Amino acid sequence: MMKSNLIEVFSSIQGEGKYVGCRQLFVRFSGCNLNCQYCDTTFSHNNFEKCKIEKVAGQRIFEDVANPLTIEELALRINELTANNHHSISFTGGEPLLNADFLKILLDKVIAPKYIETNGTLPQALKEIIDKVNYISMDIKLPSILHKAFWQEQEEFLKIANKKEVFVKLVVNDKMTTDEFVKAIDMVKKVNDEITFIMQPVTPINNCQGVSPQEMLNYQTLALTKLKDVRVIPQTHKFINQM
């Protein structure tokens, strides 16, 4: 019986990317293959003895459920919580694609549209589930924040994701260089210049700071010379105090 370690399942408002403001059910897996300096869910790197699952969608009353969860148990909980007007189910983390084998079965058992939030470094895992998802939110992780490059993996990932509705996010921070920014937009252009490209000003954390308003405009101007849809969207859930 296949099982996986979960952190939390709850209903909230999507605060990032193309579908900001939409109501989603968030299913957060534990574990990540990266260590980003600006990560605001570092707790998700660890396994947990219990998973917190909302009893009623959006009411913030949680039940502790022993980990790991079975596919059948999680699917039942998800379907109960998404019964009322959710845009989609956001499978997030950590990095949810570390659980590709688990997701491959789970996604067939849940009713609402499926939305994957991913760091875009596991193309083979995406290939396993691409036919079962509706939306892909892919973060581009830059060498300046990881001290390691994933250009080849991310390009391969984006080519696979381009079969479905995909948008790209890139966190803009004071450590980003113009050269790697250009490399990121060139990578997206090479795959499909119509993919929505979200520039997300970093929410200051762990000594990671943002850039000036003028620099943000300059970066967007540069991106618009190569891509057709470039938007600047911060983490709005931080402003309205949502999970």
C-alpha cells in the first residue's frame, strides 16, 4: 500500500502567480531537493509524525492525522474539502514531484482540477504525471540563490510542461544577476514565448532583499523584448495574512 508524508491540507487563497486570488485546496508534501535562501516553508523539508487536515474548508479548525497517509485516505479528504467551489487543488511542498509515484495514482482519484507548484528541476517525474494535471506553476531557480545551476533540467522540464497550461515564476532579489536573468528569459523563449512569465519581488527573508522599483521596471522591460506576457506579482497572501 503506497503512502506519503504530508504536512497539511487546507483551503485558502492562492497568493502567487497567474491564478492569484483564486480559491484552492492546498496539499503540502514534505521533502525538497533544493535549499533556496528565500524559502518561506523551510519546515517542509522535514518529515512529520502527523499531518494537519482542515475539518471544514477555510475554517482553520484542524485534525491531526498520523503520517504517512495512504492514497485512498488522502483522496477522500481532498474530495470532501473541495466539494464547494474550489478553482483547483494545489499540490505543493517542499517539492511535490518527489512523490511522483504517489501522485500518479492519487490524481486519478481526486475530482477537482489539479495544479502543481514545483521548482522545475525534476523533468522525469513530471513526465510520469503530465497527462493527469491541468496547471503547472514552475519556479525558475537561479544559480545565485542555489550556488548550483539547473538550466538543462529546467529547460527539459518546461518542454514537457508546455503540453499543458504552464506559467513560470522567477523570484527577483538583490543577488540575481542580469546575465542569469537574461538566460532565464531566453530559456522560456526557446520553449514558447507565449508562456506567462511572472516576476515575483522577493519577500525579504534570511538576509535576502529585493531590488529597487526602477530595477524591477528595467527587468520587466528587458523581459518584454523577448516574451509576450510578463507580469510583476508579489506574494499577495502575505499582505492579507492568509496561509
